[in-house]
Amino acid sequence: MAVFGSFCLIFLVLRSVATIEDYCSLNTYSTNGTYMQFTKEPNVDEFAIAGKFKGLHCCAKGYRSIEWYKDGKPYPWPLMVSQLILYPESANQTVYTQSVTEADAGNYTCLLRNDSVVHSHTIQLKVFEKIPDDPKITYVSKDHQVPLGQQLRLFCEAFAGRVDLPDAHNEVVWRKSGHNGTLDDEPRVRQEKISREDGQTFGTYLIIDSVRREDFGEYVCKISKPGKSIEQRVFVDEKIEVEYLNPNPVPVAKLLLCLSAIIFLCLAVVILNLQYGLPLRVRFKDTFGVVEESDGKTNDVLLLYSSKDSELALGTLLPILESRYNYKCVHRELPSSINYWFGELQNDALKSRRIVTLLSPPVVSDNWTSAAIYQAIKQLQALGSKLTIITLKELPRCENETKNSHGETLTILLRTINVVHWERTKEEKFWLNLRLRLPPKRRNERLVDGRSQTQGINSSRLSNDSEESSDLV
Ligand SMILES: *[C@@H]1O[C@H](CO)[C@@H](O)[C@H](O)[C@H]1NC(C)=O
Ligand SMILES: *[C@@H]1O[C@H](CO)[C@@H](O)[C@H](O)[C@H]1NC(C)=O
Ligand SMILES: *[C@@H]1O[C@H](CO)[C@@H](O)[C@H](O)[C@H]1NC(C)=O
Ligand SMILES: *[C@@H]1O[C@H](CO)[C@@H](O)[C@H](O)[C@H]1NC(C)=O
Ligand SMILES: *[C@@H]1O[C@H](CO)[C@@H](O)[C@H](O)[C@H]1NC(C)=O
């Protein structure tokens, strides 16, 4: 009988050793990565009955070394610290003892190292003298989030010691809250039972390979030992896959596009302004400027010139002003002596909205100096209407400018009047510059005339020639 007993004991020990050898290779996660990681759910709590076999595991892969510590003391441990020894066949993932004592209880820490990282995991071992009344949970999955279509794996494990009664057994079963019956009737769902250390510790994996929406919800793991059962709840819901690659993308492309659009616009404005700015301003003035018709004056322009410039004034400028741009003009030759200007021109000046003067050396008796030009312009200003000077020759450049009694120089004076330079080669620009200074003239005069006629505006004066009627508009 004793012989049979010891045979049985040896058999049991061998069986236990066999299971610890396999432990880390069974029920592992189905991941393919080779980087350092745990290969199955790492237990935090372990329980044992004094005198029985006990093994602790750190199942991992991808590590260069595993070191074990008990309560901070590195392996190998003196007997008073712990009897547990490494199990080299499992690549140091396991420490065990055939007969655990209460002195072996404590915190066992494994350190996994690869060349750059250290993972640490601590298992708290408790040793009972006799089997505790309640099952002790060694592992329950935490609440989970799983993406649709991925595997759901829940694990629930407990220690209850070994039951020697014939039809008594320890068991863990998963069910889903709100569902009658077990989950086994669903072929997609499987429960894998495991037990170790001679059935003292036992657990069940719940595995759903491809999660559907209806699988989300609360799962209950029911741990039963003879005469006792406890339940643990795990909640599983959907994990929304977020695009991690570019969670909050800076719209570089859009910004660049915007920037280039702005630059392009600025360039366009600059170019358009250089190219068409003047025409646009003239067009704008003619379209939107206040028409100066009700000021009691009869002429738009009083054109003044010296006798030597009469050909330019009467042969070129006047016809264009009158026929092309519809300005009503009068023209006078400037008296040769500046002293007569005011008296002789005052009348016409009062009837004209603008005075346009051709300024050339003969105007100032060929005395082309700042002082003489200053005097001439002052005389013209005295006539009262808005003055535009058309210079036929470059004005003298600040050669020791004479100031008048108020400290005013020609340069300062010129800033207060309009100066347009006449250049036959840039005639187009000249005309735009000049027109800009003249009273607004609506385009489509004929059309406007028609309208004003129907509206009865100044209809009495429309009987005059068309030039005048357009003048009125
Ligand atoms: C692991 O790799 C095998 C083949 O290389 C593949 O069939 C399997 O789907 C992979 N498993 C996971 C979880 O990636
Ligand atoms: C070490 O393990 C970490 C995490 O498991 C992994 O990211 C890293 O690439 C590994 N380093 C080496 C050198 O293997
Ligand atoms: C296992 O541990 C022993 C002693 O600490 C050490 O000599 C051996 O290299 C380790 N083996 C592995 C695979 O980590
Ligand atoms: C083991 O760790 C737990 C939690 O960290 C702590 O409460 C306990 O006192 C530790 N046991 C020993 C023997 O250090
Ligand atoms: C569960 O079973 C009870 C009675 O057997 C039944 O009334 C109930 O409808 C069932 N519930 C579900 C969700 O099947």
C-alpha cells in the first residue's frame, strides 16, 4: 500500500512537472510579432496549499533574458527566502517547487529584457495551510474594447485547491448577460478549459474569432467549486478604429494652395495696376465721379498756351479733348507779360471748371527757373479754377530754390496742383493722366443723352449741339 502510495506521488509529481513544462506553450495569444511581449495573460495573484507542488510563470517571447526576484532579492534564493527554483527547460519562464511552504509566500518579480527595454511583472504568491472556503481568483480579463471582426479573448481563472470527492469538480464557465443557456450553442464561440497543478487552479478562455456587433455586452464568468460559486463580470464593447497615422492632419497642401493663391492675387493686382491701373482709375472716375454740371460754369476746360505752343495746343490737344473726349473747351493764348494774365484770363477762368496750361520756356519768357515758374503758377492759381499744368520740358531741379515770404518753394507748390508731362512717345499715358484730372465724363454719352431726354432732365438744353448735351450729363 505504501509502495502504491509513493508510486502515485511520483506519478503526480511527474504530471505536475509535465504541465509546468507545457504551460507557456499552450493557450498563447495568437499574435505573430517577434518583439518582446507576454504570450498569455500574466497572473497577478497565485495561491498554493502548503506542501503541494507550485509553479509561477512569466510567459513571454522576444526577450534576451529573464531575471527573477523575490521581494526584491535576485535569484538564486537562499532556502529561507524561497525554495522555488528555475525550470531551465522552459527558458527560465518558470520557477517552481515540489512542496511549497508558507515561507515561500511573497512577491515574485520577473524582469524581461531585450537590448533596449525592460518589462517587469510581479506575481503575489499566497500559501494556505488548508483549502480556503472560497475560490480565489487568479485572473479575470479587464473590460475590453475590440474592433469589429477581430478576435475577442476573455480569460477567467481561479484557485480552489484539489477536491478529492468522486463527482465533485471545479469549473469556470462563461455566459453572456441577457442570454439564456451557455455560449456553447454558438459555433463561432468557444470556451477552452484549462487546469494546472493537479486541478487546483482552473480556468476557461472564451474566444470569439471574429467579433460581431451582437457580441458586445456584458459577459459573466462563473467560478464553481463544490458548494460554492462566485461570478465575475467583464464588459466588452466596440473599439472604434481611429486613423492614427494622421490624427489631426495639418492641411499643408491646402495652406500652400491658399498661400500661392494669395501671392498670385497680389501679383495680379500689382501687374494689373501697373498695366491697367491708370485706365481703371480714369474709367472709375468717369463712371462714378460726381458730374460737375450744376456749378453754373459753361466750359469744362480753359486751355492756356504760349504763342509758340499754339500748334500743339490747337492742332493736337484741343481736337482730341473736344471730339474724342467730349470736353467743352475754350482756349486762350497766354499774354506775353505775366502781369496781364489775371486781367485777361479771369473771365474765361470763371466759366471753366478746369484750367489746363501748357508750361514751356516761352511762358516764362525763356527764364526757365524755379523762381519764374513759381511766379507763373501763382498767377494761374489766382485765376481760381482747378489748375493742371502740362509741362513740355522737365522742370528745373531744386537749384537753390527761392522761397517766398511764407517759405514756400516751387517743389512744395507743385504738390498742390496737377502736373502732367507731355511726351509724344507716351501719348496714351499722357491722355489718361490728363483725363484723370478733368471733370468726370460719362461714357455712352448718346445713351445717357437718350435717357436724360426721356427723363426730361435739362431737355430744353438738349436742343443744342450734342457736345453740349453730353456736357450736361
Ligand atoms: C500569423 O501569421 C500567419 C501566417 O504567417 C497568418 O495566417 C495569421 O493570420 C497571422 N496571425 C495574426 C494574428 O496576425
Ligand atoms: C524590445 O522590446 C520592445 C517592446 O517589446 C520593442 O519595441 C523593441 O523593438 C525591442 N528592442 C529590440 C532591440 O529588440
Ligand atoms: C536562465 O537563468 C540562468 C541562471 O540565471 C542563466 O544562466 C541562463 O542563461 C538563463 N537562460 C535564459 C534562456 O535566460
Ligand atoms: C507584495 O506586493 C503587494 C502589493 O504591491 C503588497 O501589498 C505586499 O505587502 C507585498 N508583499 C510582500 C511580502 O512584500
Ligand atoms: C430566457 O428564458 C426564459 C424562460 O426560459 C424566456 O422567458 C426568455 O424569453 C428567454 N430569454 C431569451 C433572451 O432568450
